[in-house]
Amino acid sequence: MPESPYSLVISDLHLSEHHPEATERFTRFLQTHTGKAAQLFILGDFVEFWIGDDDPAPFNLLLIQLLSDFAQAGTTIYFMAGNRDFLLKNRFAKQCHMQRLPDPYPVNVHGHDIVFMHGDTLCTDDVRYQRYRRIVTNPIVQWIFLRLPLTWRQKIAQSVRQDSKKQHAKHRQALMTADVTTQAVDKVIDQYHPQYLIHGHTHCMGEHQHGQTTRMVLSDWYQAGSYIKITHKNITLNHWK
């Protein structure tokens, strides 16, 4: 019998030309589900760093090819920005045949009431990060940055990557400890009353019960990945290697 319709959710792949193992992992994931999944939801930090849709880097062209092929095989792709790819805009989304989503995004998928989020806005105890987020998501700040010459933005990205290598272990540990706050989660649940709240960002893969709502958290894809599969019967959180 043919498999019943299903949808997939992933987050925090942090893809870049410097992490080919993650790209290979993602490629195999797409190949496994090509022509089978009804929908794919990408909940932010799809790439490690994004300097604008006008960047013609070969790696970006590879991502366009992978996603557009997957979409044209019959899967509807949705993308929600994270804290690494908040500059990913309509041009790239159109090239990939995917639709951008707001954060949070309440939706019914195969009969389940779900709220999708990237997850960073739930970490309200990290005051420094929340201040940074308000700055970089400001439309005026983004407008100015995206109008800098591409060569300037590339140099900024290179500087950020070099610093990221030095701070990588520390950054991952910070994400693991800077978890969501109960107050932030309860606020979202009180507003939308979902059966499921699904997010990434913290990289702390797991399931948590908040009254009648199940909160499911996706991991990063540095060492191995994770994904959520949604069918009419259930929602499952799975590892991907």
C-alpha cells in the first residue's frame, strides 16, 4: 500500500561550504523523501551565515538546485528565518520554490494544531542576545547592510566565520545552557492553544509536556541531524545520520 501523506520539519542545519558533511547529510535526507513528502518546514538557521540573496557563491547555487529539485518533485517547502539567516529574503526563496513564513506560525498539519517557531524568542533570560536580535532584525539595519557592496559584506562574513571558529565550542555550550523559559513558552501556548509547539535554536533535542501541549525541540546537524515526521496518526521526533 502507498504511504499515507506526511510532512517533515527540520531546523538548525547550519549549512556552509566549510561543513560538507552536513550538506551531504542534508542531500541524503532530500533524496530519501523526494516525491514522497507533502511538505517540508525549515525552521531557521538553514545556513551558517547569509549576506544577501545577491551573493552568487557556488555553494548558494548548490542549495538552490537541491531545494528547487525537491520542490519540483512535489513537495511544498516553507522557510522560517533563524538568527543566522534572517537576511534570506524573497529572491532566494523564489529561486528555491519555497515560501517564507512568519515567526511564530500557527497551522494545522494533517489534523494537528501546531505552532512553529525558530525558538530564539523563547530564550528570554538571554537578555544580551535579545537585545542583539532586536537590532539585527530591524528593517532599517537590514536595509543598510544589504546595500553595502557585496565585497564588503563578504569581508564581514569572512571575519565572522574566523571568529566563529574560535568561539564554536563556547557558542554550542551557550546554546545548550541558554534554554527557553517557561514564561515565554506559556505565553505562546496561552495565545494559540496548540497541540504541539515545535522549534529549534537551542539544539537540545527532546520532547516536553506543558499541560495539554507537547513541545518538540529539534537538534542541530553538526554531528548528526534530526527531523520531525507528521502524519494523520502521529508526530514523531527522529534522528538522522
